[in-house]
Amino acid sequence: MSRLIVVSNRVAPITEGKSTAGGLVVGVLDALRETGGIWLGWSGDISGEPSTAPVTETVDNIDFCTIPLTQRDYDRYYRGFSNGVLWPTFHYRIDLSQYNGEDYKGYVEVNQRFAALLATLAQPTDRLWVHDYHLIPLAQACREQGLDNRIGFFLHIPFPSPSVLRTIPRHRELVLALCQYDLVGFQTQGDTQAFVDYATRHLDGVLEGDILQVGERRIRVGSYPIGIHPDQVKTLSKQSARSKQLDALKAGLQHRKLIVSVDRLDYSKGLVQRFDAFDCLLETAPQHRGKVTLVQIAPPSRQDVQGYRQIRRQLESAAGRINGKWTELSWTPIRYMNRSYERSLLMSFFRASQVGLVTPMRDGMNLVAKEYIASQPADDPGVLVLSEFAGAAAEMQDGAIMVNPFDTKAMADGLDLALRMPLQQRKKRYEHLMEVLRANDLSRWRDRFLGDLES
Ligand code: ADQ
């Protein structure tokens, strides 16, 4: 088999055991560990001069090749266009999108720099697997460098409907750039359909089976829902069973029921709406007062992007308001922690809880929903309350309690149902969901994508 080169915005040379917040990193690292290869991306450092000489660090069978970005690259490519326009728009928050032509120029330039680097690294038989919205123009830039390798692209976040996408002034260029890949993969059928809709409506594209023809280009499109390794997660969830932190959490609960939520602190994750739903539960179902605690773990991310500072303030104020209203001398209803935890500890928190509350307003997939189920003990499993707008809903809707995060009362009712669910029902739902997770695990995601790229 030919060599695999993975390209993503950030590269994480993670040593075993160190925590990593972010689903892409978890998925890619795991995929590369099995195949070996090169992982190319930004080092996370800022340098004075643009650089195309990568630093390579080899860990096991993976070469981590990184370059720094300049402050100007960071402002335009990363903060400006990727996280100031693409992220909000693709998550349907066009109100937060801040387009600026200079940022777009910077976005394309950084992609060209990555392509120049690839031209020096890649052998003609290497397969390139490009990840996520930061790198949409990369295949086009590679073709301009004369690379005609197989190049696949996987989008970890949702693909918006054409009318939403068209709010980005350079929408046409972006979709035409995607057509320079050989394979474009999405998390769900719905995302794939949105992309095909744009191509057929606005670019005279024609779809036959899974092949999309746009002008001269014939590309394969499809959905490749990312998974986890459920049995590894289960093992992890048992590893911290005797840790001090888990003991401390349990001691603080004093035998109350535990609802757990874990997310990056991001406006797409529906955190404020979730706190409001918990407040509504305490208001409308008084039997839960003093009997249940919501633990929200949310490490800050992208603090220099405007929408993120705002969500942080909103959440702090919501937690303060709700706790002010309900707290008793021996009970704090919401425990909100602005930090990241080691993976096995997180999974042990999941295992110790009765409900996993995963309610994004939009999410490509949401791996926390899958990790939550995999962490449960088979003889006394917790219940997943899941937003219908998470990509994971497509696979998990039959075992989770499905809620619409725009409906506070419905979320409160979902929580009430989950907290009261009898053991038999919980087991049945859990067993079904474990089958789903095993049938489409992380290896299958990688094998299906790379298999289709190869063929
Ligand atoms: P994210 O938006 O980062 O990923 P998600 O899929 O939930 O969202 O992945 C988060 C990962 O980070 C999980 O593995 C989780 O356990 C871990 N994590 C989160 N908070 C943590 C904390 N406080 N401490 C330690 N670890 C933490 C993007 C898309 C998703 C898509 C993934 C993968 O936005 O929709 O599911 O990529 O494709």
C-alpha cells in the first residue's frame, strides 16, 4: 500500500496519556497509529517570517511535520476566515460571520504554503488525506504545484444548505476548490446532500451514484460518519475508577444523581440553552430539587475570536443566575468547570453518571455522545439525552432520548424522562447503541474513507 500523508490545521504530537481536547485530533491520531505515515500541519507557534521548512518529530510510526505561522497568517487564515467565517456559517450562525476580503486572501495563501511544502514531501504514489474547513483550497493549490496524487478531503463539521453557504461572498470558489479533490467525505447523508444540492443548483453539477461531475472534474462524494473504539473507551473509563478526582466528585455529590456534559466552550454546543433547560427541570419537576447535580466541563477555546468571549460571559452569568436561585447549604445544582481533563478521568466521570447531556445547536458528529455510551457499565447504564442537530443523531436516535435544543421545556422533559428511566429500558437502549458503535467504529471510518480514495 502507498504511504499516507495526513494534513490538518493543527498537528498534535501526543504522547500516550496526555489529554487532547478536540475530536479531529482524537480521530486522526488513532487512524495514523494503525497505518503509520506523515502528519503535516501548523505547529501552533507564531514566527516572524513565513516558513516552508518543516520541523519533523517522529513518534512510533508517525512523522509529525509542522511549520509555524506568522502573526498575519494567524489573524487572516485562522482567526479571520476559518474561525470568523467558515466555522460560524457552517454551523448556521451567519449572524456571527465576519467576512473580510483580506482574510480570505490570507486563507488561500496559507493553503498555498502547505501545498508548496507537500510538493517537496510527497512521492507520486502517496495518498493525501486532508482534514477540515481550514484547508478547503489545498487540493487546488497542490494541483497548481503539479501534484496529481490521489487527494481526499474529510469535513468534520456540518456542510450548510446552499442558501446559508451563499452568505459567504466566495462560496463559488470554495465549492469549486472542493471539486479539485478526488473524494470529498462528510459526516452525514444530510451534509453530503447539501453539498450535492449546491453543485447541481449553482455549478450545473450532475450526480450519478456517488460520482459528481462538475465541468471536467469527476469526484466521489459520500458520508463517512466518524466513530470511536468503544471497547478501548470502556477500558479507559475503568482505569480511573480509584482516582482521587473521581472520589472527590462522588463525595461532593453525596449520592445525588449526576448529569454530565463535556464540550469545548463553543457557541455551537448549546451550553446556555442546556443550563436553561436544567433550570426549567428544577422549576417544573420539583421532585428533582436537591437530588441531582449537573456537571459541565468546558475548557475555553479560540478565546481571541469574538463570538467565543461572548459565549463565555453568557455562560458564567447563566450558571451564576441559576445557582443563585436554587443553591442550598449542602447542594450546588450546576458545577461548571472551565478546564480540560485527562481522557480516562473524563470517561470515568461518564461512567459514574446517570445521564449524559449532549445538546449542540449544530455539530458535525459529536464524539462525546459516543464516548458517553461506551463508558457505561452494562449492568447499570446511564441514559444519553441527545440533540437532533448533532451528526451523531443519525446513528443514535433509536437509543438516545432525542431533544430539540431550541425547545427548553422539551429538553427539561427529556432530562426528567432520563432521570426516571427504569433499569430494563436503560439496558435495552444501551445494548442497541453499543451495537451501533461497534458496527461503525473508528477503524471502519478510516478504512471506508481510504478504501474509497484508493479505488
Ligand atoms: P469537536 O467540536 O472538538 O470536534 P467532539 O466531537 O465532541 O467535538 O470532540 C471532542 C473530543 O474532545 C472528544 O473526544 C472529547 O472527549 C474531548 N474533550 C472535549 N472536552 C474535553 C475536556 N474538557 N477535556 C478533555 N477532553 C475533552 C469536531 C467537530 C465534531 C466532530 C469531531 C470529529 O466539531 O462535530 O465529531 O470534530 O470529527
